Amino acid sequence: MRNVLWDRMIAERPEHPPERGLDRYDPAEIDPPEPSQIFTRLGVLLVIALVFGLAAELLARLPLN
């Protein structure tokens, strides 16, 4: 005896799974950042690195009790 419900499920199943979480935009359409944006990002990263370095320096100078 054939399982009619199983045959119907196979027939109704789409061939390709839905594309979830994928970017719908074409990567060729995304413009690269301008030079001013690149330098701004690099400046922010430099400031963050300097703040971490300063914090490490100050913590190293704390007296241990």
C-alpha cells in the first residue's frame, strides 16, 4: 500500500530552499568607501588603540597592596 500523504509531500516540496539571510543586493552595486571615510575609520581605530594603551599603562602603574 502506498503512502499517499508522503507522495503528496514530495510533490509539493519546492526544488530550491528559500534563501533566508542572504543579501538581496548585488555586490557590484555597493560602492566602495570614499578616501575620507577610510581615513575617518582608521582615525577612530587609532584613537581606540591609544585609549587601550593608555589604560594598560595606567593599570600597570597602580601600586599593588
